[in-house]
Amino acid sequence: MSASTADRFGPTRLKSDLSTMPPIFGVLLIVLIVAWGLILATGGNLNLTNTLVRSVALGIVAVGQTFVILGGSLDLSVAYQVSVTAVAASVWMDGDPNRIWLAVPLVLLLGAGIGLINGLIITGLHVNAFIATLGTSLILRGLLNAAFDNYAGEVPVQFRKLGYDALGPVPFSVILLLAIVVAGWYVLRFTRFGHHLFAVGADAETARLSGVHSDRVIVGAHIVCSLTAVLTGLFIVSRLSAGAPWVGTDGNYDLESIAAVVLGGTALAGGRGGVPGTFAGVLILALLDNAFNELGINAFIKDIVRGVIIISAVAVYALRRRGLAR
């Protein structure tokens, strides 16, 4: 990458992280205080550790979704990739701890292959990302439903430690989530790939003329997204002990991950945003779920409030950017 490319896109990347972090973390603090206050007022208890554990599955896949959205793409197939991972891992392990070291690399390769296919369809065949990944999700759904109609296989007790054990007071799953968040932030902020991803999302044609291999960047982003879906699937199957075709779609990880990314300040058009904001968006959604469950509020009301918060946040980001542009 040339120095001119760095000059052109470096400030965009820096501004994206610094400008989106303060507003969303302010919202997170407000939601935390309000939720905690309401729960304490009704005699309940807001368990922050439980909230973090509830954030793991969505948080991991949302990091990958951040990558593709930053590049101006998206992935609607992540929910079914989660299901495929859960089913494949439980079948390949089949309760045998000696198969863990075979099953985990295999599902990672499977996920990377799905991400590669998504990326090549989008860049090679020039299919819109929405249609391409929707088509992939339909294919995966058909394969899953044709082969399985209930829980399949079983993961060994040793693998379930990921979902239930802890290092001191911190669950292993939370450590995994934080590690992925930090790794995602580092890649986007300090590596050439991350630099190029912001450039492609900001203006793919300008990035190409500046020497960036735009197609490779988008393919790479989709592979990253699929790998995070695999990790989410592994976490879920460690909690459930077995995989089923519906575990990914029941979590609604496709739309929920996009919502968390947008709530965190990443622009759907690409080129602006970052992993820290996404992480804050995930925590906000988890806090709302936890608070509503503790308060016994109707699930329909929960969806309404979540929708209002997401729309309001995006509107604030748009107004803020418009004000900065003047």
C-alpha cells in the first residue's frame, strides 16, 4: 500500500473509532444505570456476569459482522452457519474427548469455506451481498433440515467447560469473547487488512485505484465473519451438549448481529465504525434482555423498546455526522 493511500484512508479509520466510541458507551452507561435502578426498585438483582455470558454468542458473531459491514457488505447466513457448526461439531465429536482436536479444526475449515464461497459469489459473480448470503442461508437451511430433525450427536463433558467453567470469577466464554473483541479491534486498527477494509468500505473504486485489492479484502472479511459464526456455534453447543438445526435461527443471530453493529455506530454503507462500538451495542441488547426478564415485561414490549433504541441511535449518528460535515 502506498503512502498516499495511507494518507487518504488513515484519518478515516482513526476518526471512525474515536468518533463512535463516546456516544455509544454513554448510551451503554445510561442503559446500565436505568436497568439496574429499575431492577433494584422491584427487589430484583442485575447479575453482570450473567449479562456478559448472555452477550457471548451474539458478541462473537457481531464482531465478524462488523468486518463485512465495514467493507460495504453483510452476511445473512451467519445464523445457519451457527447451526451447521453446532450440528457438525456434536456429530464429529460424538461424545469422545479425543475427537475434540479433530472436530474443532474441521468446523473452522468448514466455516472458512462457507465464507470463501460467500465472498467469491459477491466479488466474482457480482451478486448483491444481501441476495448472495440470503441464498447461502437457504441452501444451508435445506441441507440441515434434510439431514436432521432433532438434536444430533453429543459433545464430551470436557468440551462443555467452555460454556460453564471459569477462570476464577471470569467464565471461559467471557474470556473468549473479550479476546475476540480485542483481536478484532487490533486487526481493524493496526493491520494492513483492516486499513484496506476501511478503504474499500469508504470508496471501493478509489481504494482500487490506490492499489487496494478490493475483492480480496471483501473475501477476507467474509471468511472472518464465518469463522466468528463457527466460534459462536462451538460456544452454543458447549452449553447445549448437542447441536440442532434451529440453534442458530432461534438466536436470530443474522438480524441481531446487524442490529448490534448498527447500534454500535458502524455505517451500513461501510467505511465508518469499529468493534468497540459493536461490543457496546451487544452489551446494551443483553442488558435490555436481562432487565426485561427480571422485570417480567412482555416480550413484545421488549422488541418495541429495542427497535426504538436502534432507530434513535442511528438517527443520532446521522445527525451528528451531518453536523460535523457542516
